[in-house]
Amino acid sequence: MNPVEEITVWSETKTGGKVVERFESTTTQVDLSDRRIFTTDLSPLRQFGNMEVLTLSGNDLGTIDLSPLNESTNLLELSLGGNKIEQVDLQPLSGCTSLMYLDLSFNRLRQIDLSPLGKCPDLQTLHLYENNLESLDLGPLSKCKKLRQLSLKLNEISFLDLSPLFSCSGIKKMTFDGDVTLVASSGFKTDELPPALNAMRGMIEWK
């Protein structure tokens, strides 16, 4: 029997130290968390045909190129929390059609385009808390019908249009800062509200 092929992922710390991790090609979980990674090359991940979980949380990443994930149709969870990411292009995630969990919390994001997540119909959890977001268009999330949890607390957001979330009938938990102005289309006012939105009915300004 031929030995299982190993795949090597090369990364580097802020001081230039090398971080070398080897995984069996059949692995479904790639854990690169808490390695002090400053830069990393994710291109070897294209070889993981069965990868379901990718964890890069708790590192020193300032930017990250997610393009090697654009054909990761089996990816269920992507964790990038606890880094120093200031900007990230989520476009490659439009190919991650099975994605259920995305964590970008505890970073330094000032803006983010959620449009690619409209191609992730199974998305259930999105964490964006503890960033520097000043505004956020929730429109793409209207296509994420299975969304259950949305965490936006501890950002700089002053205004949120919740209208797209009325398509997410099962959303049960949503967190945001207390001084955020919440608005929604008056056309949804008489509808049966999703649990999380029903809990904040009295806080919504209907337009």
C-alpha cells in the first residue's frame, strides 16, 4: 500500500521565523491556529479535496489571500478570528457553497463586502464582532436563509438596515451595540418576525 501523501503549508512569523506544518492529504481539518503566523501561502490547500474545517485564528495576520479556497466546495467552517486583518476579499468564498460557519471577529476590519456570502446558502453563523466596521450592507444575507447567528457587537456601526434579515426565518441570535439605529422596511412590520428580530421589534424604525 502506498503511503499517504503529505501536504506542506509554509507560513512565516513577523520576525521571519518559519512555520512549517504537514498534513495528510486525506485530512478534513487543517488547524493553523495560535502559531504567530504573519503571512501564509494557502495555495497548497487546493490539494485537500475533503477539507471541511480551516482554522487560522489567534495569529498575527494583517491580510490574507483566500483565493486558494475558491473551489473548496466541502468547506464547512472557516475561522479567522483573533488576527490583525484590516481588509479581506471574500470573493473566493462564493465557491465555498457548503460553508456554514465564518468567524472574522477580533480583527481590524473597517469595511467588508458580504456579497460573496450570497452564494453560501447553508451559512448559519457569521461573527464580525470586535472590529472597526463603520457601516455594513446586510443585503447579501437575504440569500442565507439558514442563518441562525449574526454577531456585530463592538464595532463603529451607527446604522443598520435589517430588512434583508427578514428572509432568514430561523435567525435566533443577533448582537450589536446599543447605540446603533435599526431600520427596516415597513412592508415587513405585520409579518411574523424571525425570533431575533421579534425580540427587538420595539427598537426598529419602520421606513
